[in-house]
Amino acid sequence: MEARAAADADYSAALLHYILDGSTLELRELARPFDDPMRSPFFNVVCSIDSAHLHFRLGRTQARSA
């Protein structure tokens, strides 16, 4: 995903949006060019990224509230 973002400005913008404000569905769409995001074991990779993303977003929300 990082390599594609470096080579494709539209993909890069979509990835940045996901990182800052995106949803699980957006991550699945970003992952789709690489494999079916619902297929195991790729599903586990997508879930792991999404879980880390949730912790990142929660941290940002808490920092804004402080």
C-alpha cells in the first residue's frame, strides 16, 4: 500500500484520508487491488491494520479532548 501511495497521487490521497478520518470500508477498498480483503489470511492483515487505526484515532480523539 505504501509503495502504491508513493507512485499514485490519487491512491496516496485516499490512504491519507483513511489514516486521518477513514472507515473500515475505506480500508477494504484500498486493500482490494492487492487481494480480496475478506479472504483469509489477507482478512487478518486488513483487520490488524484496522485495529491499529482504531487505536490511532482513539488517541487523537483523546488528545483533542484534553
